[in-house]
Amino acid sequence: MKKIVLDFEAALLNGIRSGANDDALRTLRDSAFDRLREVKESPAPPCLEAVFDVAGEIGRKLDMALETIRK
């Protein structure tokens, strides 16, 4: 799951650098959530608490990115 967060962070930073708008950044979040859902539904899923922690981290990072591009 750490790879999902790292990939999301990298995509988010690239989006900010390239001038992405709110919708583009939200699309990146949605892709990360889709990957997280796949992990959750896998044959050996992690505990739900870990999944929710990662989802929260992704959400916080998106919020920070949105604040950055609005300034």
C-alpha cells in the first residue's frame, strides 16, 4: 500500500508542476483509490484500519495540493 501512496505523491507533484486543475488532481486521487480498492478486495487483504489510514493520507495530500494550486 505504501507504493500506492508514493505513486500518488509523485503523480500529484507532477500535476502541480504541470499546472493541473482541481479536476485533474481529483482524477489522480480517484485512480489511487481504485488501486487501494483492488488491494482491499484481494485474496489476502490488509486490515481495514490500514486501508482507511492510507485513504486518509491520500485525502490529506490532495487537500494540501488543492490549497497549493489555489494560491
